[in-house]
Amino acid sequence: MSASDLYRLTATDLLAGYARRDFSPVDVTRACLDRIAATNPVLNAFCLVDEASALASAQASEARWQKGESLGVLDGVPTSIKDLFQTKGWPTLCGSKAVDPDQKWEVDAPSVARLREAGAVLLGKTTTSEFGHKGVCDNPLTGITRNPWNPEMTPGGSSGGAGTATAAYMAPLNLGSDGGGSIRIPASFCGVVGFKPGFGVVPEPASITGPLVGSGPLTRSVADAALMMSVLARPDARNPNPASFTTPDFHGVLQDGVQGWRIGYLPTINDAPVEPEIAQAVAAGAMRFRELGATVEEASLSLPGETDIYITILSAGTALLLDRFTPEQQALMEPPLRTLAAMGRKVSGVDYARAYHQVRSQYIVALRALFARYDLLVLPSMPAPAFPVLHDYPGEQTGEWRADWTPFTHPFNLTSSPCCSIPCGVTRSGLPIGLQLVGPWGGDRAVLQAAMRFEDARGAFPPPSEANFA
């Protein structure tokens, strides 16, 4: 492989190559920076690229590998950071004109700190919807991010820049966050792997939406996602959540099988409609687990009113966020974001307590009952493929804020479940289809283990055509 093509390698392959001295972190970083320069003008996945810092980090990594003193794990692997994570030395603008870029940026968020400590080469920051408030990826500050499979389509969001960067081979490792599907929607729409850990597994600072949000990887392979998780899950003193006192061995279980597992296949949740092509591909994907020695049977899950409960919690948190800004700053924000906050200001304390504590607990109990029968659930990541850019959801654009078009992602934010979206097919129109694996709380390793077995059985998944964006 020529030096200019090194951006195509996975993180796992890069680390093996570094150990053999086939190439260096500097070679790989330059290849990734060149790839970003060639593709980002069309796709707009990165809102910030720091070439000087990335090359300096790569040179330091190269010196460690030459001395036999590698930090291991992620040393020298190019990585992107979603622009919702505080990153020392870089502005965190959250896709908003309301955030002042001229301030001191001196703190790394826990996930960023762990990546930096592990020797990852931070390339820059990827785009997001404004403050991550919607499941697509355009914002008033940096514009439209596009899908490598078809640039007229959205990559999903809010980690859309990370999804696009992954699919277009801009970086092997990409850090995203997921408060209602923001990792899994881009993973599904862009044909990559996206893992949302269970609540508390990855240390997070206190969040305005409580347990809804989790940080996790978007990668081109399950092995890379597990590798990244082995770093992200390391403890951080700023974490107020009950988990993350020890770091699980995510990577070490990936060779284990699913022989004898009981798997529940959910064609839908709450009778949400699924496009026939999606339903067929996901059903076929679920049946692959029979070939791997698991028992697979159709199951059902009813979570009455879950979309309203989700919106109650999210909107109240969004109101709390926006109220930190002056009226003049809020006027610079996208109208649907302001609409979501206005909805939250109407939520009473009693309504919030009922949603957060009472009804959400009922959902968790219902899901635990299902996991008493099954080790893993399989269902669609999304009910439909990617749709056009500048649409906040499929179909007619009414200007309202909606969550009903993501019926298979946000329920598992409410229940704090670990989930993984992995590509399982392509539509007749040439857009990826995502299959979602969901495990019980504490089942993060099992989800990745099953995803690895599915990936092996599925075989190599085709990348998007270079003609779309290069």
C-alpha cells in the first residue's frame, strides 16, 4: 500500500503496522490530512482541522514507537472529536453563532482527555447540529454536512460530521455522542459502526438531560469500536454517575461466539412503520445469528407514550441550556432549537418528575422483563434510509420539532441501554441500512461481541463510491 493510501487502514491495522515499522504515525497522519483536504470541501465533515498540532502529536508518537515505548492502545491513531466536546486549545462552538470563540479553551472533556492520554492523534473537530438538538447535521455556523453515499442526502446527526468522516475515510476513529440516536442515526445512514454505551460506562460530566446522553465511537469496524471503548471507559474523577470505577476489557471478548444465545428479533417497537427494504434486510440480518448457533425468535416491545416522555425530558434540559444565553444570543440560534426550548419551559416540575422517574422506570422494568427471556435484541436502527439535506425529518417540513421519525433509537436512551448500529445492506437507491443490537444494562461487551460475529458473517461492507465526493 502506498503512503498516500494509508488513510484506508483501520486503527487495528495501523497499530500492527506501527509495531512492525511498516509505516509511521506521521505517514498516516499526513495521509489523513490530505484525505480531509481532498474531500471536506464537498462533504463538510470537519469544522476545524489543526494540521500543525496533529503532526506534532504524530511526531511524538513516532518517537515513542521507535524507542519501543509506545503508549499502546491508540498511540498514533488519527482521531476526530465532535464539536460538542470541550477540547483544550480548540474552540467548542457547538455549531452555534451564539458561542463566543474568543475565550480560553483550557479543558478536555473526559472522553477527549482519555483519548489524548492514550496517544491518539487529534486531527480536529467534526460538525454537529446546533447543540446536538436534532438528528441531522446542518447548523447556522458551518452549514450543511453531506452523506458520502449521496451528497444530496443527510448523513444523520447530530454526530453527522463523525459519521461522514468515518464513511469517507477521513479518520479511522471518530468520537460522537448520542442523546436520542445521535451516534446510531449517522452510523445507519452512512454505513458504518456506531456504538452507544450504556449509561455511566463512559465517564461524562453532569448533563442537562441526565442519563440520556452517552459518548461513543463511530468506526469502520467493530474491532476499532471496541478498541476505542477500552480507552473511553477509563475512569474520570468528574464523573457523577455510578459506573466507570473500573475499565472493562472490551477488546478481549471479541473472539467469543454467540453459540447458545437467545436473541429476540423486534420487527418494530410500538407498531412504528418500517420501509419494506429496511424490514427485509434487518430480518435477514437477524437470521444470520441462527447460522452462528443462536436461537432467534420474533419478540415484541411496547413502551406506551415513549416519544412524549422523551421530548419532555429533552425539552426541559434544552430550556435549561438556552437560558444560559442572553435573548440576543438566543436570537442567533436555529428556530427549531428555540422551539424545543420553548416546549421545555412549559414542562412543570410534576410533569418532569413523572417522566423522568415514574414512566422512565416503567420502561426500564418492561425492558428487563424482555431481557429475562433474551440475551440480545435485534431490530432496525432506522425505519427508513437517509433523506435529503436541509430536511429536519423525512417528508413534509412543518417547522416543528419532532422525534417520531427515530422510533428505534431514543427509547434506548430512556432505558440507558447499550446499543450498536452496524450496516446490514444497501437499498435499491444505493443507501446503507443499519441493523441495531441492544443489550441489557451492563451488557456493553456482549453487544460488541455479537456485533463482531455479525460483521464476520456478513463479510466486507462496500464503501461509498469515490465519484460521489472526491
